[in-house]
Amino acid sequence: MTFTIRPLDPLNDAELLLGWVTHPKAAFWMMQDAKLQDVERAYMEIAADEYHHAFLGLHDGEPAFLMETYDPARRELVGLYEPRPGDVGMHFLVAPTDTPVHGFTRAVITAVMTHLFEDPATRRVVVEPDVRNTAVHRLNEAVGFVAEREIRKPEKRALLSFCTRERFTAAVAA
């Protein structure tokens, strides 16, 4: 599968994202009741934030997933764990589809992780999915994440998990 990743354009991509973030399968994205203006506002805020970035992932040139990266020492996880140099926080959301392709979501997270580790400064990827999101826990484990512990965030109980470059490389090679 061929994936490319480009910076998200908050205004031009908002309508597309609206359908993704309000889809029932995106419940853990916590934007179920969002309107177009809410999506535009949220991604304009990210675009203006030097520590949080949003990207659109394309599969064979067609929009297929949303990826966000953040500095966990400055956003999302401040005070909830001990950050290390080279930590990068990540969220991803695969576009909803009526014709699921077996293995597609795993291919997406593999592409996301490959993209993150292409930066030599990235030493460890940090995620904090909702504890109830067992599907993403399995995906994370498949690409090398190790769950450390539950944490309490303002909006959810989350499973703090980490993946080093070495663990990712070993998981993908397996």
C-alpha cells in the first residue's frame, strides 16, 4: 500500500474531516457533535500551535487518515508522566468506509510510525488512547507499543503507552 502524508489545511480539509470525526466509529475522537465551524476552529488552533501539528494521510492519492503529532512535554500529557528527549505524542484516525480492507488500519499505523521515526530526533512515540478503545490497544501492541499505566486526563481515562524505534522495527519485521 502506498501512503503519503501532507500537512493538514484546516479550512480546505475541514469539510472532509467533519464526516470523519462525527462518524460513529470515531467516538473516541470526542467530536461526535461537531459542526463544520468546530472542526475549522479546532484545526486552526492546531495550525497555530508550535507544539501540535495535524496531517492528512493519503492512500494512492486519496484522503485516508488523519494524524496529529504533539510535544507531550508541552501538550496533552503535561504533568502526567516524565517526558524524555525525543518523545513525540501521536493520534491517528482512519477515514470511515463502507468497504473495509483487511489489514488497512494496521498498514496506516505502520505508515504513521514509519513517518514519525524518519525524523532522527524521534526516539519514542507516546500515545494515550481511551482505556475502553481495545481495538487501538491491539493495533498499538502490534507495532511495538508497550502499555505503561492508566492515567486520568480531563476528558478520559487513558492508557499511557510507549514505542521506541527499536520496538517498532522489531514488531514490523516480525
